[in-house]
Amino acid sequence: MTIHPARIIGCADRIGSLAAGKDADLVIWSGDPLDVMSRAERAYVDGREIYRYDYDRREGVFASS
């Protein structure tokens, strides 16, 4: 969700942009996320990396809990 929808629903103080103290899950893509050739390279939940794509092994690696 981006800042504009977050403002509309009244929760821009918690979500909608990246800033210290806000809730955020983040995915870093290799390209346009709507392009079928793009892949998720890294994913973070609550500031902790939970997934990364390993280019040497050519596969995704999920962080152990």
C-alpha cells in the first residue's frame, strides 16, 4: 500500500511509506514486479530478512526461524 491509500483509510501514521517506526513488509524485485520475468530478490517482514534469491544456486532461500 502506498501513502495515498493509507491517508484515505486514515492509517498513514503506521503504513504507506518507509520511515522509522512504521509497519512495513518489503520486497525487492529484479525488475518491474508486474513483469513475469522479474523475480523477488529479497523479502523483509518486521525488519527481518525472510527470503533471498541465491543467484549462485539459482533458487530462493528462506531464512530459518
